[in-house]
Amino acid sequence: MENEHERPVTFFRFEDLRIYHKALEYMDWVYLMAKNTSNDPFMKSFFDRFIVSSNGIALYIAEGSSRNKSQFIYYLKMAKSSVRECVVLSTVALNRSFITSHAYEDSKNHLMEMTKMIGALIGSLQRSVKPDETDDEESI
């Protein structure tokens, strides 16, 4: 029997990051919420923006992972900005009755968890960055 803790080696290192997979889960959640909406043009426009912001979380993580540590930190901070956009959009969605209070709580919990995970990754990278590594092309 295979060791369940062993995972296949991936070509793209960001695919090994738990935060990347959490971001994909959240992206799926936003798509599900958007799918369950009416054909109202304002609501469609709103969810289009929500989708862009949720996609940004995973996209910034993926892009940053191919950079040096200092640049990766920058991209992770951009991912946190996308998380904050999603917090605002979740609140607006609740206030406009686009989502239920239960869906809002799901969103908020997921976003808080991702913020903590990104913050922990940033902290880990900051502790490991040496001044002479800022121009290094090493990826995480």
C-alpha cells in the first residue's frame, strides 16, 4: 500500500502548496454562487467582478511561485489583496441578498483561513530571505 503522505512530484511547484488548492476551492465556490443567480444584468456584472477577484488569489500564488523569494512575497501580498476584495464583495452580496447569510459565513471563513495561510507563508519566506537572495531566480 502506498504511503498516503507521499504525493507525486509536480512540475509546477505552486501545485504543491495547500493555499493554492484552498484558493481553487474558493474559486469553485464563487462560480457556484454566480451560477445560482438570476439573469439580472447588475447581478451578472457583480459576480463577474467577484469571479475575477477570486481567480486572482490562485493566479497571484501561481505567478509568484516562479519568482525569487522576495518577488514571491510581493505576489502573495497581491493574493491577500484579492482576498480582501472578496471580503468586500461577499459583504455586498449579502447586503444585496445575492447570497444567504449561511453562504456569507462560508465565504468569510474560507477567506479568513486563506489570509492566515498566506500570512504564514509570507512569514516563512521572510525569515528565509537573505539580502543577497533578492535577485536570485530560485523558486519555492
